[in-house]
Amino acid sequence: MNTIVKDIYVKSCVFSDVIEMHAYLSDPLKIKDKSNIDGLGFLTDNYLDEIYAVKAANQQLHTTMFRQITISISPAGNTCTDKEYIKIGKEIAEYYYKKGYQIIWYLHKDTPRHHLHMLINSVNFRTGKIFKQPLKELNRFKVHCNHILHKHKLDQIQMSVEDMLDMTPHELSEGFEIFEIFEEVMADNATVFEDLFDEKSSSDDEYYSGYDLTNLGMTTCPSTVYYTSDTYENIIIPEPESALQEENTMDYTVEKKEVPAVKTSNLPSEVLENTCLVIDASKNVNLTVPSNCDADKLKDIINSVKLVPEQDRAINAKMGIASIAELQKRGIDLPVYVDTSTNINIEFDDVMKSDILDVPYNEE
């Protein structure tokens, strides 16, 4: 496993994009605690107000709003606590702060591989100029990060500077999963998804020990997949238009490299023959009760059933997104549906005279 860094370009020229981006990155479900956010270049904790003030003072309210960098430190030999992650984030963020940019960093803990997000104000508070980061500048940032990672005895960045870039002009309407670099993480742990599509158990993989893939099935479903959390709804949509409405601050060109698709013969026939891949992560509780059972007692038992935890729902949804990416790499444009529902099934039995029974789930 390697340390992964991704500089992701987003087309954003209204301040509401900064508000929306900050709201996502600071989601309590992801950071777990407010102490997992910090910033440089601010006099108060009102980060958004101060970012807006810098933009307004320099008459830059209709230009590129921010840059976002995701840093996923290798878990190999990594025993960092939350405080250590935040400290590392500060040491990395100082690179941009010293150049005159306000920067906020966030520790996300909603995946087994904890990672940092950095949100950079696109307007320099010293010069008023817009953020630009050519290839050689990104290489300097890589060297800066590697010095810090070496100091903390963590795996350094091995990927090329070109691979650290996402030059596609994304829009926030695509959803926020682009910032979670699932494709890169999945590629770094490719064997897990080889097991997934070969219908093998991935329980031996320590990194994915929290995933339950034993209930994998195929069925037919609509071609569009929706993923909803408490606040956001991400919809799989067509590729963004190529025409830019603003200046792309990545002022360099990189030759595009086509990645050959894996032969479809490597996929199970069940996948190829269906219109959708379904990851069944649902929780099913079957109750068999006598027809004359006490209604209040039945209600109490139903209400005592715990739902699938939010963290598990988030992880399973992200697995679905990563599965789509893996299928596309293999030349298959197939939607993936992740069922994280909690289902309570009640059957009334006139013959039974015993108390309410909790019968184990049986597909038959």
C-alpha cells in the first residue's frame, strides 16, 4: 500500500461552492469530532467568513473559488492517532500558507484508511492573485510532503507527479465522491476487488475486514443508481461538458494515456448476463408470532431492532461506487445497487402457542 496524493480541479466560480465543499468535508459523519479540522491563515474559527473577506477585498468573487487536495497516507506501519494526523496535516499545509494562501485541512475517519483533505482559498491574501500550480510546483509540494512523511516514519509518495493530478474539469454537481479518490485506493488494493468479482471472500484482507460481502447477488434494477446520506444525494451522471466557463488554473499539459480494459471473460457470467450488480448489505429480521399475540409487546420488539449503522451504510455505498469504477476498467458499463436497508418481516402463525420467536433469516 502506498501514500496517495491527488490534486483535483473543480470548476467553481460562486462562493456557494466553497460553502458546499466545506459542509461536505466537515460532515460529522466523516470527521467524527470537531478537533479533526484545523486551518492556517485565519484569525478566528469562522473560516468561511475570512475566506470570503479575502476574496472580496481583492475583487475576486467570480473566479476559481478553491483547490482541493486529498492525501491518503499508507496504512503500512501507520499507527498515527487523530492528533498526529492533524499535526501532519498542519506541517503539510504550511507549504501553501507560507506562499500566502489560507488553507483548511480535515481528517476523514469514515473509511478504514483514514485520510486528509485540504481546501485552499484560490486567492492569495498577500498578492490578491489567483492560485496557479504548474507541474514543477506540484513536484516541490511532493518533495515537501515526503520530507514530512519521512520524519514521521511513514511511507512516502511513490506515484509520479502526473498521476497526482486530476485535470478533468469537475463540477460539484457530479457529487463529492471524486474527492475521495476511490479509484486510486481501489487500484492500490486491487486484489480485494479481484476477489469481489470472482465471488471469493475478502475476509482475509485486513484492510477490508469491516466489509461484509458474503451476501452478494445479482438481479435486475433500473439503470440509474442513487446514493443518499443524511445531507447529500450523489447521482451518476454523464461526463461533464468539455467547454470551460473559466480559466483552468492547471496551466500545463499532460499526454493522456489510455488504460486497456480487462477482457470481459474475466468476469463471472452472472455479471455479464444481468443489467445490474447488486451488493446486498441489508439487515433482515424475521419474526414468527402467534395471531393472538399482544400488540404492544410486538411493537416493543419491532422498535428494538437496530438499523444498519450510518457508518456501515456509508462504507457500503462507497463500495458500490468503487465497484462501478472497477467494472468500467474491465470494459463493462454496469450500474451497481447497494442495498443497506433494514427489513422486518412478520409472519402470523395460528398454530404456535409460544412467545414471539426471532427466526434466523432464510432465503427460502
